[in-house]
Amino acid sequence: MAAPMIAIDGLRVRFGAREVVHGVSFSVARGASFGMVGESGSGKSTILRAFAGLAPDWSGAMALDGQALGRRRARDFFRRCQMVFQDPYGSLHPRQTIDRQLAEPLQIQAMDGIDARIRRALEEVGLPASARFRYPHQLSGGQRQRVAIARALITGPEVLLLDEPTSALDVSVQAEVLNLLADLQAARGLTYLMVTHNLAVVAHLCPWIGVMQGGEMVEQLSAADLRAGRVAHPHTAELRALSTELEEAG
């Protein structure tokens, strides 16, 4: 039986004396999507950052494609696993052209064919060739997030860590970006680990969902069960009820 692409077992994360993630365990099969939902401060983004190597004080076990992850990430990890952040404007350098920002990860990984890779990356995320030599402020929010996705994908990773990838975007643009992510996953066989507070967003992209509360994963369930209200934990029911109220109000 093949090892899961992402495996997290008994993960605990501390910030100083305070433990903010309490023994969370789950796995994600190759080519699958798993979403974590919960309120701000529930620990979901901390788990994502710990897997990415951005939260050094952790215990438990984490593995990528069967390979155990230690305190420091090897260069190969960042070629295989990339992160897309919440705010595309904040994650892009304001004084560098899109061309330079797409070239940088290729140079770090000593990859060849940079010009062709940049052209292909822009085309893959639905951006015109003219975007290549613009600056982030010259693009819309949706276009900036497409650049962020292109930058994450340009080294050919197998895993994308998605930290609230649509929350900074207008509702009309959110659907476009989610559909783009779904298309890219189908084309490339990508594995997604996604964090969001929006149940509709996570259910659109992720067949399986983990519900976070107070640093614990209190329930794992399918998106189909979530939609149908077949939930086991009271907090999941609360989140679903709130999401339904917001949709009806909108």
C-alpha cells in the first residue's frame, strides 16, 4: 500500500510556553485534497506552517511521501512542496516585476529553460504574456493570486499548501481561482492541503475536511456529509449553521 503524500501524527506545536496545537493526526493520499476549517486561532494555519517548516517548535511526526520530516527542510522539500499564502499582494515583492519573481525559485533550484518555464507558467494560470513585465500593483487581486499560484507551481511541486487562498478576493473572483486550482490539480495530479474559515470554499475543493477548535481536530468528515448535515461534533454543526446563515443573508 502506497504511503500517503502527507502524513501528520500526534502533532503538537508550541509558541513559547503555550501549546497551540494539541496532538493532531490526519493523512492525505497522493492527488487528493484535505481541507482544515475553523475559527481564527483554532490552529489550522499553524499546522500548515509547521508542515512547511515555518514553525520550528513542534513534536510528533510529519512525513512527505513516506519520508519523515525533521527540524530543517532539505532543498528538495521545497521543490516538491510549495505554499500559496492568503494575501497575494503581501506575498509578492512590490518592486520586482512578475518575470523576476517567477525566475527566482527556478534560479534557487538551479533549473534550466527559465524563459520557457515562465511563459508556460503564465499560460497555465490564465494570465496574458503582457503580465510578465508588470509589477504587482499593476495587476488586479485575482491576477496577483494567479501569479502567486504560478510561482508556487513553477518548480513542478507535487504538493500545494493553500493558506486561505481566496479570502482576500472578491466573491466573483474567488470562484475563478477555485476552479483554476481544481483544473491544475486534475492536470498535474497535485495533492492539496488547504486552510480556510469558509465552509463553502473548502467543500468546493476538498472531498475530506478536518474541523479545528482550540488547537484540536475535533472531527474529520466528507464534504458530502457536511453538506447534508451529517455531523458528529457540536462545533461542526455551529460552523455549518453560521455558514448557512451567511449564504442566506448574502
